[in-house]
Amino acid sequence: MTPNDPSEVSIAEAAELTGVGVHTLRYYEGQQLLDVPRTASGQRRYGPRELAAVRFNAQLRKTGMPINVTREYAAMVRNGTSTSESRLRLLEAHRSAVAANLAEQQEYLRGISAKIDVYRAQLHDNAHG
């Protein structure tokens, strides 16, 4: 790693590029979700691989994956391709959970929309009645 490599960015630049705050980036590193290289002076340097990992970790977290499972996934990634099958199973299970949650949320959204329609109809009837 070279200190002036244009493909590597500081933690502040990584936060801006990924939409993940600096504190969250430090948290991810502390939780062993990321292994971020540092310069000789100790500054974090995020390359394309680290930025992709940040984005994916954020997706996992935003879709409800518990931190301990996210940490387990990150450990498998660090262990290399021998864990590909385990990672696949973990992500498939998470995808199923996210899909079930989305279906449930869609049902709730339909209920909210139906109630909005009731109120709009009442307001329309009151205005024209």
C-alpha cells in the first residue's frame, strides 16, 4: 500500500463515498466487520475492496442482520473461499428473512393505504355533501 495511492481514501472520504458515518466505520472495524489497512502513521486507508465491504455490511445491517451474524459472515470472508458454501447458506437464509419481512411490510402498507382511502372518501363526502 502506498500513502498516495489514488485508489485509497481516508476514513472521511470513505464515509462520504459510502454514505456511512465515520463513527459507524470505526464501529464496523471494532466489531471486526472490516479489516482496514493503515499507513505507517496509523491513518486508515480504504481501497475499493474495503469500500465494497462497507457498503455490503451496511446493506446487511439495514436489512436487519444481527451484528453477531454480520460478524460471523465477515469472519468467513476473511477465511477465504473455503467458506463460500457457508456464506452462501447464511446469505440465502438472510435473503429469505428479508423477503418475508418485505411481504409483511407490504401487507401493512396495504392496510395503511386502505385507511387513507377511507379518510379521503369521508373528507370528499363531507366537502360535497
